[in-house]
Amino acid sequence: HFRAPFEMSEDELVELCIQDLEELIATKVHGGKIAAFIAEPIQGVGGFIVPPPSYFKRVHEIVKAAGGLFIADEVQTGWTRTGLKWFGIEQWGVEPDIMTFAKGMANGSPIGCTVATAEVADAMKGVTFSTFGGNPVTMATALATIEYMERHNLVQHTHEQGAVMRQHLDGFMAEFPFIGEVRGMGLMYGLEMVHPGTKTADPARANAVLNAARKHGLLIGKGGLYGNVVRITPHLNIKPEDMLEGCELLGRALAEVAN
């Protein structure tokens, strides 16, 4: 919404996106039928872009009407990352036909996973083969990781610590005019770096923040179409004292690049 054209409202932006999708299907898809629609519930590398609450419900209706499957890419948003829910798509009240996972479900052990509704899964009649599929060590790691998430109620923990982080980030935005927007959910937040007083992307400032943070012992990421979004994703079981220390270090880094 930060970069919506013509200063559109959130509702107007949703309408524009929906019209674009409907036009795409009507003009570019033979017979108006599609195989599938795939999207991240919150864009990851794209700059932690959070869609308006009604967006995916509207998209889901269009996709199903066009005979397609709705696929949620949960590689970055899955496994409690967005807070209060196990999976990002749940935040938008949509039940996908297929969900894809990786990373977070095995605490860094190499893994990929696809789950689907019975109707979709049962339609796959052929034999599948994967050289490393079902690796016993990785399966044990994934099981232990998921059990840890359940045992320590990480859906609530990520929400609570995310609220702490959001409070600090909002404070930084009020203090530093080169932060154009704070956006995200749970433990998945982005800071949009801009030239003060404008919405013009400032990737150089984003790089400077990353380098300054690293110097202070804090590792954060970067993304966005223009490479100007600082991405912050603490580990899901971060201790409250570590969250406070991380926010303090980020504050130091931002102050260092303020001039």
C-alpha cells in the first residue's frame, strides 16, 4: 500500500489488483480456465509486503471460479512465523488446496514439503521418486522441530515478541525520517528505506544499515524490488532479553547511518 499508485486507499488498491487478475484471466488464458495460482501470504524477498486483509479472499474466489488450485507458498511465512497462526495464509482466512514448505520446519536441516487436500493428492496416480526424499535424519529433525514449536507454544510467543519488536520499529520510524514504512507480522518485519520526505527508494541507506548492524553484532537481511527494504526475522524462539538487545543494536545502527 506504501507504493500504491495515485495515493489509493486500501480498498481501491484491492479493487485494482482484482481487476488486473480478472483481466489477465479473461485476455491471456485460453478458455478462461487456469491450472493454479501461487503466492506468498506475505512477500518475502519482495520486501515483506503485507496484502490488505480482503485481498486473498477475493483472489481465492476468482481462482476457484476459473477452475484453478490455490497454492500458498509458506517457505518464509510458515511454522508460526507470522504470529498466532501456524501458517501465513491462515491470517487471511483462506484454505488453500496446496501448501509448500521448507526451511523453518526442520530448523535449517535441508527439507522441502508439499501438502495438499485429499482431492488434489489422490489425483496424483503416478509413481514419484526423490533421491533424498524421506531422509530419516531430516525427518527426525523436522519432527523434533515441530514438537518443540508445539511444546513451547511458539504461535503465541512469536506474536508477543513481534509486538515488542513492532513497538521499537515504530519508534525508529518516528525518529528517523529515512524510514518510510514499517510493515510485517509476528517475527517478520521490514523497514522501507527512502530519501527523507519522499517515497523514493534508498538502497544505499539499506546497505549502510546492514553493514552498521553487522558491525554491532546484529545480522539482518535486505529485499524489495529496489533493494531498499531492511528485513528482520529473529529466530522463532527468541528470548525476550535477546529481542530487547537486538532492537537496541538496530537502533544504534540506524543512528549511525542517520547522517
